[in-house]
Amino acid sequence: MAKYLLKNATLINEGKQFKSDLLINGELIEKIAETITDASAKVIDLQGKWIMPGMIDDQVHFREPGLTQKANLTTESRAAVAGGITTFMEMPNTVPNTLTQELLEDKYVLASKASIANYSFFMGASNDNIDEVLKTNPKNVCGVKVFMGSSTGNMLVDNETTLTNIFSKCKMLIATHCEDEATIRKNTAIYKEKYGEDMPVKYHPEIRNDEACYISSSLAVNLAKKFDTRLHVLHLSTAKEMDLFDNSIPLKDKRITAEACVHHLWFSDKDYDEKGMFIKWNPAVKSQKDQDAVWEGLNSDKIDILATDHAPHTLEEKDNKYFNAPSGGPLVQHAVLAILQKVKEGKISLERAVEKMCHAPAICFEIEKRGYLREGYFADLVVVDPNKKLKVTKDNILYKCGWSPFEGVEFDHSIDTTFVSGNIVYENNKIVEGTNGMRLTFER
């Protein structure tokens, strides 16, 4: 494997910005120092550019197997590295649902051949697969996913007896999607009666409202406290939920953690008229007040992690009336740039953004030797050019679905180069083929 000597960059790492050189030897970072010389290394001068750890995205839907008309591991992992995401954790609501150990391992085999980024896959919990869930190996699987809302069939687990069984027995991290289905069904009936099939999408956050989120997330938190479960609540979207989470102890000691997603921090309900179904997500994009509370939660450490919930659908699927248009959208290619834009706007510091995108996922999931710029750690890193703009257009979108909710947005930064485990996988606005990412391992 190659040796790379990165010179004259500004490193953003562990709460600091500092000028430094960085030496990559094979898969690992060998040395970080003010001045490094190595005649055997390829020298890359990064004057005026930043080096950050690659983002670790703890929630994506890459749609393989079974839904590959929307996306697949090949296309979406390449979009991810183009956006500075070097590692992803993928969800079990593929087809078939990932509800057995055999189906889980099938996904790892697929990724080993297709993914240019590092990867892990959640084991899915259903109403009757607790025996399979308990077989999950904590050393090489990121966690168990429970859909306490926004799912169908056997993957919708909202019966308290079933949840008690899962929360009391599972010793691994449980990640939950929390929306109360009874509240959503009640609200859906009211709005369908009022508007019929032509209901405007702007009422999406009134159907999937803060009450639906809070009922479900508070149930999850209460169960986790009762059984000392390691709980991670995904994509918080409401002010009401913030009081459920604690910022008085270090992340490494927390048993209950939370995540915020880029779309809830960028869009609000005022954007529905322009963006329509392209910003229809579950949980819904809500009010400015809710968005402000999520930002405050992120900055106060009530929310621990920044992620994408990348969930692409085809244009044909999105081009439907409200009740037929699926929820979700593609985000991995532009998530880092969107957060850096918010850094420039003063919403969050650069150091804290890196903490939430890179360090915190590594701590939360106990990932082995990733998430930091440290000697002896895997060389998963992204070079950012803070002086080169990027405008999102149809021509530079890499998602299989071919669209982005950020189309037309011009970001003030761009991704210059991305390294995954010491390999250059993106540079000069192009994917560099020839290597694959690695399966994550965990220090548990």
C-alpha cells in the first residue's frame, strides 16, 4: 500500500485547529507532527486546506438487497466518500428484512464486494425474532434496530410487551425510530377526511407531530432506564423531546444517547411550499422552533451525534400525491458540506461539528481505531477546501436516484480528497476505483 505525506494542512481534531503534517503508511496514520520528512512517501501539499476525520454516518438506507431501483451499495458508498463520509451503518428494512443472522451476513458479503466506504449493518428486531437478535455478535455488528414507528408488517414493533422483551434481554446498543403509530393513524384520518387525496405536504408535520414523537421516544427512554438498556434514539426532530436526554455526564458514560439529522437542521416547515415531497421525511421536518431546539440540543450535548438518515427514492416515486409519495431523501454526498455551511453561519463551531460527525459516533458505538486523527488509527480522513465553492447540480449528483434536496444550493466549501483506510477514494472531483472499504469492528 502507498505512503502519503500530507503537508501544511490545518487539522481539525479533538477540539483543536492546528497546522501540521500527517503521514499515512498503508492503512494507518503513522505520524502527526509539525514537520515530517519521508523520502519514500508521496508528498501532497495541502496549504490552505483542512484535514478532518471522515464522517461516520450512523444511519443510512442504501436499499440493497431488494430495493435497488432506488439505490445500491456501489452507488451510495461512492456518493458518501465524495461527500467526506468514510464509514456508514446501514439499516435492516431492506428486502428481505434483515431479521436473521444469515440475512445479516449476506449484507456484509455484498458490501465486501461493492462498498468503497467502511461499513456496518444493523440487525433488525421484529415482533418474534428475539432469539435471532440475541445471537448478534457485538464485536462486528454495530447494533440492533427497532422501528417503534414508521414501518410496516413485522418490523413495526410498538407493542409494549414485545418491546419489554427486547429491551430487557438485548445487551447490545438498540437504535430506535420513535414515532407513535396510533397518533399518526388518528391524525392521518382527520387530514384525509379534510383534504382527501390532494392533501398538501405542508401538513406532514401536523400528522407526524411532536406528540407522536414524544410518546414513542419517552416510552423508549423509560424502558431503557428500567432495564439499563444501551439505547440510541435516532433523528430527533422536536423541542418537546429535548428534556428526555441528559448532558450532565460524558458521552462515554451515557447509557442513553441521541442523534440529529442534517435535514432537520437545514429545512423547516416554511420550505414545504418550494421543496414539496423532496423534503417529506419521517420524522417530519417541523417548525423553526423545533429546529432551533435541535440545534440547541446538539450544542448543549443533549444530542450526541450528527447523521443523515440517507433514504433515497426514485423521482417517479416522489412525483406522487402526499399519501402515495414515500418519505426519505438522499443526503450523504452533501451532509458534511451542509454542516460546514452552518458552521460558517455560526450555528455550531467547526470543532464541535467534527466532534458530532466523527468523534462521537466512534465513542457511542465503541468503534475500533476510527473517528479521530491519531497515530495508529485507520487513515479515514477528508481534505476540505474552505476556499472552493460547490454548487449542487444534476450533473454532479452521484446518487442512483439522480436528485438531491440541495439542488441549486451553492456551498462555500468543497471536498478535495477522501481517504478510506489509507486509500485515496476521491480526488479531483472523481471517484478513485480499485479498493473496497472495511467491515467495522467494535471494542466491546
